[in-house]
Amino acid sequence: MSKPNILLVVMDSVSAGRLSCYGYERQTTPNIDAFAEDSMRYKNVVANSSWTVPSHGSLFTGSLPSEHGANARHKRFSVPAGRTLAGRLSSHGYRTVGFSANPWVATDFGYETGFDEFVDVRIPLPFNSPRPGRLYQRIREGRYEGARKYVEAARWALEGNPVKRTVNLLSDRRQSDAYASGQVLNEHVSKWLAANDDSPFFMFLNYMDAHEPYNPSEEYLSEFRDNDCAVDVSWHLRSLDDEYSKLEIECINDKYDACLRYLDDRIADLLDTFQRYGIKDDTLIIVTADHGKCLGEHDYLGVGTFLYDELIKIPLIISPASGIISESVCDDVSLIDVHDIILRAAGIESTRHRFEAVISETLGPHQDVTVRDYELPKCGLRRLENDGRVLIRDCATGDLIGTYHLSESGITELEEIESDYLHNREKIGNEECEKQMDPNVKNHLEELGYL
């Protein structure tokens, strides 16, 4: 076979340290562990940013956030199709398709660029009508209580077609999740494979099952605790010093592990689907994440803003269809290297300038966390890591705010690598102004707590 199929699986918000095959004491990922036994499991993998938008931009371009331009200041993926991973694969004979349950990694923000097909996977509702998620979010937050809940629900229904809105309202009320589950995503994959011809394909998947608000079923939660627990976990945790009790933090972590365990089963189902269609052995399968999650570490709950290990150390497991993987599992690698591995699998040369360190950046205004402003970076951070040595700099002031396992000569060496990067980086993103967000998209992101 001249070209393998390529399957790129991104588990949203999954830290390497929460997978049992990476040393976590709980059995959160038995199926991924089994997959890793016959695959290459990279030991030190770094996301190029600590939240979704810039990390996927790096994965899709092989460049850093300050080069591709997708960050907190400009949330759109504004890169020419010919410079994207999917676009380059498409020009070399691959059918390219993406399925994403993430509302950021979506056509509304340009992430379909370069793909032949891209599907924003959402929870199916009976009618193509506005979703009531924002209404339910406000009810959960206690803004509407007693009879007012029904008044606001009726008011929402009467803002459009009352019949369609009421049916969607009742249907959505039975949903416990805020996003399409891995099962729904897998159904899309199975239908696509059934209609596919024998052409080599590149398939990208983004699973959101390990992302808050953490609503695991009793079946999965019971693997990690004897009883259910109540805690107010809104979408997109944004707290440093919110008053969560120790028991509430334990509850959040137990529910996270249960959600990850559910995702592990859905990835097993995905691999079984590829086996059933007889294409698993002809497919380069890559399982990774876009970033991790802080769940109480550093007194922080959330993603973005910072570059802690918990936020940027991610899993990377690759099952090669042929002997095309050359990196050592002990090498420091990042999502940029995943981009290059995929290109090489397709016989495409990467022309990226390589640096002697893995680099992560978080750029733009910080997320809405409850901490004093003077303790936050004003416009972002840059982190360089090489062989266990770490240097972190405030991008606004230029000050070093953290050096780990570094002698004075080691700091100088990493600063020289940083200077090389700043000198050689190439702006590939479109510097166009941020487009006005579609009102329905804005409403959806507000429902999920992102805005």
C-alpha cells in the first residue's frame, strides 16, 4: 500500500497524567492502555498552547500561535488552505474529513479550511431551531426559580416558532450533556466509512467527553466513587481562588475521571469500527489531546492563561501502518511534530525550521479568572523546554517568571534558542480583523460559558 489512511484523534482537555498508561493510579483508560501496548507511546509531549483555539491552529499548520495567528486576540483560524495540514494532504491525493464536537473547532471559526468535508457535530434535536441551552444554564445558576422558570421558558418559546421551540425545549431537557457525545461522533464516522471508496483518507476527530460540565452516568461514576456528589460545575471552569471545598474538588476530579473512562470506551468503539471495515491495519492511528486541565493544582480550575505542566503535558500514542515513525519515544515533541509526522506518512516533506526546544505560547488577554490582575500575564506567556529544562517568560514585560532545572549557562542556552525562534518565525495567518461572530454561534458559546 503506497499511502496509509490517517486517523487523528484529539481528546479535548485531557492531560497525559490522567491516563493510566502514563502512570495515573486509577484505571481511567484501559482500552487506550491496550492500544498503547502495541503502539509508540511518547513520554514527553507538549501542547503548543494551553487552550483549544491556538493548540488546534498549531496542529493544523505545524507552527506556533504567534505564527499562525489563532489566539485570544483573534480566535478565527485564518490561514490559507494550501498552508493547512488538511489542504496539503488533499493536494496529495487524500480525501480529508473532519468531525468535531467542539464549538470552537468549527466552521464558524474557519477550522474547515483545507478539508474536503467538515462536520460540526452537535446534539441532535428534532428541529433546526435555536437551542435552549442558555435558558437551562440560567436555571442551573439559580437565576430563575419557582414559577419564573416556566415564565422564562414560555417567553423563550414565543421568541420564534413556538411549536418547534417547545419540542426542542422538551427534547433538550432530557439531555444531560452540553455537547455531542463520543457515541454521536462515532455514528458520523461509521456512516462516512460506509460511503467511502478505496481512496486514502485523512480523518480528524475532536471528542469533548472529558470536558466540563462533567455529567457521567452512574455506571461510569461508580468506578471511582461509591455515591454521587453535587457540585456546581459550569462550563469552562474559570477560578483560581473560588471557594470550592476539598470535598467539592474531590467530586470534580472523580467526575472528570468517570468522563474520561467513558471516552476511553468510545475510542475503543472507534477502533473496533475501523477493524470491522477492514482498514485498521492500513491506517496510521494517532491519539493525542489539544491541551490538559488544571483541576485544583496551583489553586486553579480551568485552562488557558498559564502554562503549567497540567495544562500542556498531553498524551501521544501512534500506531504506525508502516515503518514511518522515526522520533524516539523519549524525545521532547509537541503538536507541531504531530503535524510533521502526518505529512511524512503521506510522503510530504516538511519545510519547517526546527528548534532545539519545544515551545508553548498563550497570547492575548487572559481568561476571566478570579485573581488579582497584577498576578496575571498582561498579554501572554512563552515557555521553552529542552531535556527537562524549562524557561517561562512574560511576553509583555520580557521578564523571566520561571526557570526550572536550569543553571545560569542553561538559561543562556534556552534564551539563545528563544532568540533563534523569534528571528526565524514566519507569520502565516491572515491579519484580517476579527469577523463579527454569528449571533447563533455567540449565543451557543455563551450557553457553554465560554463568553
